[in-house]
Amino acid sequence: MKKEHLNWKEAYVKSISEKNEEVNEKLSPKEMKKRLAMIKKAVEKINKQNADAAKKDALKMMKASGMFDEDVEIEEAPLVMDDMAILKTFFSEIEGRISKLKRMKQDEKAFPILQQLASMAGYGITKKGQSKGRSFRYDLKKK
């Protein structure tokens, strides 16, 4: 047996050159499908990681530039709908507040709200001369 004496660089290069032989391996359609699915999954994972990193970087740059006021806390998302639907949301909110005040027996706090709404509608209201829990509505004179 003839032993070749190689230094470590030559041995490494020789081992790499032996490994780089072409592999002519035929895959069955089932194996091909499986390998394709694995590749797709790996690509999706890499794309997701890249997208997440890009989002992080963008947010970091936006915060650094002062685009966000970190002290502001949003409790409710903005609402987009037609004008009449928005009007209904206002009235349901006002109705809820007034009924809450009524339940808590704080009718006197609800009355100024009712007066403002009445004046916007062209009416006036009063509690003078009325029984408890009742109001008198009248038309405002137009000038």
C-alpha cells in the first residue's frame, strides 16, 4: 500500500473535489412532489421572516423620525360609514348616557343635554309646571 503524504490544505481540496461529483439521481413523481412542497415551505418561511424584519425596520424608522406619538392611546378604531348611520351612533350614545343618568336618579345632569338637543331641533323644553320626570316641549319662535 502506497501512502500519500499530503498537507492539510491538499487533503481538504482533494476531499472536496471527490464530493463534488455529479449526482444523477432520478426522483419518482411522488418524491418530486414531496421535495417541491418542502422547497415551497422553506421559501414561504424565508419570505415571512423577511417581511417581518422589513416591518420591524420600518416601524423602528417611523418611531425614530417622530411619526408616532407613543403617549397617545387609541381606545376605539376610527369609523367610516354614511352620514345617517353616523348620526344614529351619536344618538344611541347620547341616549345611553341619559338613560344611565336616569337610572342613577341624576335627572338634573341630563336636562342640559336635552335642552341643547331641543334647541338644535328648533324646540325649547322646560320642567316648570310639570310633574316629576316630565318635560314640556314648545316651538322656538323664528326671528
